[in-house]
Amino acid sequence: MIVTYMCKTCGCSFRSRDFGNIERFIDPCILLLLLQDSSYGYQIREDLKEHCGHEIDFGNLYRTLRRMETDEWIRSDWKKGDGAPDKRIYSTTPEGKEVLADAIISLERTDKLLHRLFEKYKKVKKSI
């Protein structure tokens, strides 16, 4: 994926050289985590770091969770805390499970394309 940005100085567009980011990769990661077990924001953030290798700040995480809830991929309910603050617990909906299955199919295709590129690059690199 190539991301195009707008220059803050003059407004021209430029392309990032960071090709390692997959747009909205965080969505299937969250859906997978919540498919395994319902969870709350702080724990989701920790699990993303541990299991998906993705670190996200709280602002982006909660914006993503709200968008996913608006899209009806996840739902949330409040859990009363025993002497602790209440927690919003997120879980995957049936539609979220379908979205995850579609995302996995798409990511598998991307994985195959990337491996083809890597193999071709290794062959070309050996010859130069």
C-alpha cells in the first residue's frame, strides 16, 4: 500500500516510503482478539501489542472501536466494577465475524503477492 500525504509547507502531495503498513490492519486484529474473548479498551491495547505486534495510542484505539461499533462489527456493554471504575466491554457481532472472515481471505491474497515479490527480489538481487 502506498499512502499519499499532503505537505504541510506548500500543499503538494508526496508518497510515504513506508510500504510495511496495511491500511486498517488493526480492524481484523481487534475482531480476532474479541472473537476469542470479550475485552475492554486497555486490555485490547495490550493484546494488540502482544499478539498482533501493533502498538496503538488510546485515542486511535477508541476512535477505531467507535467506528467498528457504528458499523455493527462489534458491540459494547458496561460492566460494573466492584470498587473499581465501570468498564466498557467489547465483543464481536455476527457481522463482525463475517468481516473478519473476508479480511482473512483478502490478507491471504496479499500475503501470496508479497511472497512472490520477495522471491523475485531475492533472485534479482543475487544476479546484481
